[in-house]
Amino acid sequence: YVGLAQTGLYSLGYKFGNLPNNFIAAPFIQIWDIRFFKSYKDKNAHVIFGKIFTYLCFLTIFAGLGISVLTKDALQIMSDSLYWSAYKIVPIILVAYIVFSFQYYFKMGILIKKKTQYLAYINVSNALLNIILNLILIRRFGVWGAAFATLACFTYKVLATYLVGNSLYKI
């Protein structure tokens, strides 16, 4: 619903917004999955899990703030002036991916109880929500609509994952 120029700006901003997920949350969860399954039966597991989640939140939010502040300058150094406005979309995408990173943590209850069909239900419903929101919001608000649709869908996915996962194993 928008031209190639707007799509290109959104894509560039999206790459910056996805950095905390790619470089902090995704590597973290590769290590955390193994550690979690080794220690979830321990007596003080919930205390440790709470601290680990706090650290994950702090690192991703701190990285997100840094990226938000530095993106405009980075774009001015590395790109043509036509692309400089891509920085405006980055904070929304950053928040979306910081929220998205929480679902890695919240799905542990689903994995422990081997109820992975719930992940499929969540993903299918999230995909439908994403399509609907993109059709409505992009047509009306352009790239801002796409950014807010991403944020809304990631928030829905995390909330649904939390509710299901926490009902199966209290984190």
C-alpha cells in the first residue's frame, strides 16, 4: 500500500530495530534453553529464573536505548541523505522486538509440559492478527501502521505465550 521508497525506509529501520533480538535475546535463549531444562526442578528455580529474566530485560532495554539514540547518527555516516529518515521508525520496532524477546522466556512452561500444540495455536492466531492489522493499518498509516501492527502482534504473542506457559509452569 506504500511505494518502494517508504518500504525501503521501513526495511532499513527494521534492520536497526531488530538488533537487540539478533545479538542479545536469540543468543541468550540458545544458552538459556539448556540451563533452564537442567534446573527447573530445583527448589529455588523461580528465584533464579526471575533474576535471569530481569537481566535479559535490562540488557535488551539498555541496548534498545543505545540503538535508538545512535541510529540517526549511524545512518548519516553510512547512507545517503534519502535514507536518514528511517531512524524515526526504529524506536517502535525496537520496543516490538524487546517485547518479542520475552516470549522466548515465557514459552518454557509449554516446553516443559510438552504441550507444544499451544505454540502452534498462538502462532496461527498471531499470523491472522498480523495479516488483519497490516491490511488495515498500512493502508491508513503507511509505514507507521506496519510498525504498530508489528508491536501489537508481538505483544499479543508474548501475552498469549505468558498466559499459557505460566498456567502450565509458574515462572
